[in-house]
Amino acid sequence: MVVAIDGPSGSGKSSVSKEVARRFGLAYLDTGAMYRALTWWCLDRGVDLADADAVVEAARTFPLAQGTDPDRELVLVGGTDVAVEIRGARVTGAVSAVATNPAARAVLVARQQELIADSGRRIVAEGRDITTVVAPDADARILLTADERARMARRGLQNGGVEDAAQLRAEVVGRDAKDSTVVNFTEAADGVVTIDSSDLTVEQTVQAVLDAVLRAAGRTA
Ligand SMILES: Nc1ncnc2c1ncn2[C@@H]1O[C@H](COP(=O)(O)OP(=O)(O)O)[C@@H](O)[C@H]1O
Ligand SMILES: Nc1ccn([C@H]2C[C@H](O)[C@@H](COP(=O)(O)OP(=O)(O)O)O2)c(=O)n1
């Protein structure tokens, strides 16, 4: 059972995917963490993010160990635990430069597909292009959305309420605008179920995703 979930920043992908994985006893793949880890490595090594070839070379060679346990986040780069740092403002502000490099994407997509295969195809994978590129053959394919206001409010709370509206807008709406130049995560592809979480609680969103997965599994069983 492969569950593919895409959506914009702050739509609830990470929290909902983790919980769905726990309830079904599946592994969990956070592909955004992979883009963030590569960005951290490039910044750490002084790789110029505008140098497309250098970033691709970094994508091919960076020493990443990423776990898929929904209860234990593990992101090691060259043995350094970067799980906290990759969520910081420095990486968040730079990650779109890496994510909009098509050749670097191809390298990371191949790594993501390996992790899905390594799980025995028992995994919930989330990101921006899982339903369309990484796992278009997934058993259940979901686009999780929420309106801009909800997504900005959620990210603000998550970051401890320290950013002003302009900073939040740049982090959520600005980053989505850059990211969507290379991948479409605002419209559902054929066969992808859209779930709008704007007016749902986290638990209601989890339930809606569980229902969609069970319906999709029923169709393919
Ligand atoms: N209905 C909801 N569905 C999912 N997450 C929600 C919901 N309401 C509030 N949140 C909160 O929004 C925040 C952002 O969710 P997250 O899973 O990090 O989103 P994403 O991975 O899409 O960026 C989390 O703190 C989460 O608990
Ligand atoms: N499959 C993916 C996953 C993430 N990305 C990009 C887009 C985002 O700016 C970064 C980080 O993704 P992440 O899911 O961690 O971001 P949010 O938590 O939703 O804000 O990576 C991507 O292009 N493709």
C-alpha cells in the first residue's frame, strides 16, 4: 500500500501523513526534508545555489541517511543530525533554489523511489510531486489543500508567533509561488482526490484522508 500526498506549504501534509502512517502501520517519507537536507549541505559546503551543475553534483554525492519511521524523525547528513536546522529560516529561505533545479530534482526523485521500494511499498509519502512524478502508481493519491489564510495562520503558530505578516507571506505564499514553477501541486491530476482542510481540525483531516485511502484501496482490491 503506497499512499501519495501532495499539497502546498502549511496544508497539513506532514502532520496528517505521519498520523495516517501510524494508523495503518506504514512507513513515512517526508520528501520535503530531503530537499531541505540537500539545501543545508550546499549552504554548509559553500555550494553556490545558482550554479545548477554544482547543486546537481551535490545531490548525487551528499551523504544523506533519512529514516522512514513516523515516530522518529531521522535526517543525518554526513553523520550530523540536521532535523532541527533544516526547518530553520536559513534553509527555508533557500530551499526553493534547490527545488527548482530540474536535474537535482531527478536525482532526489530516484532516491525517494528507492526509499519507497525499500519499505516494501508500505509507506505514506508526501511532498509536491508524489502523486504525479515520484509515485503516480500509488494505491491512493491525495491533494491536501487549505486556503492561504489557514496555511499562513498554521505556519505562524507552528513557528511560535514570532514572524510578522510579511515574513509569513514570504515563507508560505512566496515559496509556493517559486516552487510551483517546476511542479504543479495546486490542481489535482487525473485520479487524485482533493481534500480541503481549511475548515477541518487535524483529526477531521486525518479521518478524511483515511476514508479516501480506504475507498481507493477498495477500488483496487
Ligand atoms: N486541519 C488541519 N489539518 C492539518 N494540519 C493542521 C490542521 N489545522 C492545523 N494544522 C496544523 O498546521 C501546521 C502545519 O502542518 P504541516 O503538517 O507542517 O503542513 P505541511 O507539511 O503541509 O507544510 C501543523 O502545526 C498542524 O498541526
Ligand atoms: N516533493 C517535493 C517536496 C518538497 N519540495 C520543495 C518545496 C518546498 O519549498 C521545500 C520544502 O518542503 P516541505 O514539504 O518541507 O515544506 P513545507 O513544510 O510544506 O513548508 O521542498 C519539492 O519541490 N518537492
